[in-house]
Amino acid sequence: MGKIYTAMGLMSGTSLDGVDVSIIKSDGDREFSSILDSYFEYDQDLIEKILKIREKITNPEGLNRYLDEIKSLEREITLFHVKAVNETLQMSKSNVDLIGFHGQTIFHDPEKKITKQLGDGRLLSQLIKKKVVYNFRQNDLKNGGQGAPLTPIFHNTLANKLNEKFNLKFPINILNIGGISNITCTVDWEDSECKNKILAYDIGPGNCLIDEWIRKNSKKKYDKDGFLASSGKTDKLIFNQALENFTENSSYKKSLDVNDFDIFFAKGLSLENGAATITDFTAKLIADGMNYAHGKDHPNIYKWLVCGGGRKNKYLLQSIKNNFEKISIDPIDQYEINGDFVESQAFAFLAIRSLEGMPISFPSTTRCKDSITGGVIVENF
């Protein structure tokens, strides 16, 4: 067992709802316990600014074209994180050793080896007087990886802890439905080569298309519990055409961004019918990715634990299940883990691994050439 750190993780995902904050104790390997989780919602003005800049930047040139706007927004987002950190530290009274700062993704293009998360690690460190680890994805991209998903090594620790406590038995699979959906096929620690056998993929949209449809066609931010989708009817013709036209991730070898998808195919449908059609489309792509994992060195896997905001969409989960004859898809909350904070806990965990020089990405998770560490470490105070 290595040194046990108290680390904080900050995660603001592609759903743009706010910042998840978690404090954990861990050695970045087999020891892990959760201390505190909290959530800080973005105000509508900040959400609009992030949406606008994200829509403007459709290629790397946009990062230079809108540089002043990006810098201004980055400062605003960083200051929001400062407030979240300070309030969480006051709540917990924990002596935090370091902070894993993911930032807000506005552009991700692994083929061009460019990813941009808004978040000034140096400013955060200066204002909160703590060691900060940030820019987690760039080193992976430089080494031939896709820059995502980065959470699988933490998912693997989580799965092994749950197996110890609840005797779940391997193989255990984790489906994370955030803005984008990704999966991790975890491996028992008893397997000496376990870290090289963890499989992970981005598999398709998660909440991004559903949220965009709801935002653009109503005054709501998302489809709570999948209520609007359950009130509508899927347009089978449009649904089948959308599937036929979709070729974005047939290989499951590339990481995905919200800009890889759009809701244009549902244009003209009512709010409810559009929600149903888009949700069923999302569910089918998720199910296809799960099926791919079933057949990829892991036959007959039917045990899935779900985390991320999408697990609360009852219509979406049922629609995923409808693609299988026999499958178990349980919210991870059933095993005493808050499914809203798995990603923020993960970036606290990854910060520890970065500090200790341990790998955070692997050829079987991000397609990088070799297992490598990542994260820029800054102590600016």
C-alpha cells in the first residue's frame, strides 16, 4: 500500500449542468474511500456562454479565432470552481493534499491531438493555496491515445471494492451515461495482468442529444425521468433512417465529443415524439456498444452497473434493456455508491496517480501506445 492522500476531484461534464466536487482518501491504487460529495449548479448565464462558445468552435482554428472570449470564460469558470472548492472545504473540514481539476470541455479532436478544457490550474492553485493537477488528457493524445475515457482505472478499483463488499463476482461492467456514454469492462485484481485487460470505449451519445432537443424545443433543461419521451411516440421511419446514416463509431476505437452528433434528424417532430425518437436512438447506440463489449473477449456478460446523470432517465434505461433478451442493468447507487459523483471521485483518484507517476491511461482504454501517466501538476502559491 502506498501513501494515502486526501484528494478533491472537480468535474464539469458535457451536460453543462454544473460542477461535481468529491473528496476521497486513496493511494491511487487499491485503497479508496469516499469522504464527501457536493454539487454546484451553473447559473443560466454561464450555461449560455459555454453553449455559445462550444457551438462556435467546430474546428481547431476556432480556438485561436475566439481566444479572447475563451480566456474570459475560462477565468469565469475557474472562479466558479474556486467558490465550489472553498465551500466544500468549509463543509468537510478535511485537510486536502491536492485537487484534480478536469475543467469544462469545449473542444475535443483526437485525430488532430487537440483537446480544450476551460480551467486555469495555475489560477486555481494560487487562489485556494493547494496543489492542483489539471490538463489530464493532453499527454495521452501526444502518445497516440484518444484522450478518453480516462476513468476506467478508477472504475476498476470501484468494481473490486464492490466485489469485496457485495460479492458481485467478475466480470463486472460499468456504463457511464454522461453527455457521452462510455463503458468499462473491469478485471479482478487477482488477475496479475489486470491493468492490461481493462477494456474501455466511448460508445455513443448519452444525454447530449436528449438535452439539446429539450433545451431547443422547451423551457426545460433536460427530460426529467424521461417523462417527455414516455409521453411521445417514436417515429420509426426517422429512427431507422438516423441509424442507417450513423457511422461515427462503428469501430469503437475513437473517443467522442458532443459535436460528433446532432439532432437535425428529428426536425419537425413534436417535443414529445422528438424526445422519444432521440432517446430510443441514443439507447440503441448504447446497447450496440454494450453488445460489442459482450463479444470482445468477454462473452456472456450481462451484469452492468450504471452511473452518470443518464441513469435517472427511466425511459432511456428501459429502452436500453429492450435491446436485450436477458440483461441486468442496475444503478450503481444500489451498492452504496452515489452515481452522480463517480466521475468527480475519479479525477481525485487520477490526480493522486499523476502525482505518484502512475499510469492513468492504457492501450486497452484510450488506445495509447504505452501505459502512461498524465496531468500537469502545479503549486502556484
